[in-house]
Amino acid sequence: MTSIDDPAVLQVEDLAPHLDLFDPAHGERLWEVLSYARSACPVLKTDADEGYYIVTRYDDLRTVLEDAETYSSAQAGLPAYAHRVPPRTQQVPVPVLSQPVCRRYPRYGPYAP
């Protein structure tokens, strides 16, 4: 966590250098901060969790991903956080097929009628 007490009251330009991706209070303003960063500082350096960079533009991100020697993650700045997966609010039905969906090819093998 950062030393920002209430990110809800800060100006977006004041919150951006302290953005903590793992703080739920910061998460409420995440898209606002990223939108600001895209226009003002496309590679945002935050001091959260000992500091890390957030690349906000597609072309810049592609450059980073294609040049592993220059943009190494050998000393990654983010600690390993365990994140809980939120529970599903409803069951997702699994379709049960009584007949094959594809009839284009003849049926061979042990599953042939």
C-alpha cells in the first residue's frame, strides 16, 4: 500500500505517481488515472510496492514486449500477490449433446453407431 490516505479526494495528476494496482481504493479510479497517463505520461512510474512502470499505450507496450533485452523483467518490481477469484453468482449450464454436432465427416472408430 502507498502512503496515500484517501485516493478519492486527490487530483488525478497527484494520484498517478502513487497508483497502487493492488489497492481497492485506487482501483476505483484506475481507468481515470490510466486515461490521464495515456495523454500526459504514457509510461507511468508509480512508487507503490517499491516502484514499477505501467505502460499505457498499445504501440509502446508492443515495443516493450518485442525487446526483452532492453525491457527485462529479470528483477520484477511486483511482489507475488495471492488473489482470490470471485465466486460465480450463478451456475453456468454445460450443454449435454446427445448427438455429434458435426455431421460432415462419417463416424469411424469406437464411437460409430
